Amino acid sequence: MFISKLSTALALTALASFATLARADQPPLVTPLMTKALADIPGKEVEMLLIEYPPDGVDPPHRHDAHGFIYVIEGTIIMQVKGGKRTVVRAGETFYEGPADVHLVGQNASRVLPAKFVAVLVKNAGVPAVLPPQ
């Protein structure tokens, strides 16, 4: 009976590890929620995005050329901009990125639970929300 329970536990652990590895390559799911021109600030707009990281999910390095206001809805994420410290941001907490920041680390802190956050970007109108790092 001990061997059977041990075999089952090892099989479940292997399956969970495989499932985690399979999800780690998935990019975050980005859902545009709203884009609104700022009438009193010509040439500027606000873009609101919902970002969902799968378990163990990560973003490649990037930048926004925007003021980015992040609010974590679910889970825990790890953020870092060039020259800054790695920051752990939990559900109900916020993070800020400036227009000159290069986002080096954006990842789900959990290997088993998803993470969701809203990003509100104040940016130049018509410029993509995510740009390659420079």
C-alpha cells in the first residue's frame, strides 16, 4: 500500500511539473479594455489593459513609452524596471512605470496559480502599448 501511494504521489508530482512547464512558454493574455483620447491633453490617450499571466508566466523585456499604472487584481506578480529593484506586487497593490523605464522583469510569482492585473497607460495617441526595449 505504501508503494502504491508513493507511486501515485510521484506520478501526480511529475504531471504537475509537466503541466507547469507546458504553461511557462505561454505569453500573457492581454485584453484591451478601453482606449480614450484625452481631449484636454492634445495628442495623448489612455489605454486600459487586462493582463493575465498563466502559472509561472513571464513577459519578455519591453517598454511602454507611457506612464503605466498597474493594479493587481488576483495573485502575485514580480516587476522590475532597469535600474530599479525587483518588486513583489500582491492582489490589491500597485506598481508604476515611467515613460523612460525599460521593463526587465514581469512575471507571475506562482508556479500553480494565475495572476491578473490591470494596466492603465497614459501615452501618445496611436503609439502601440508595448514596444521593444532600447
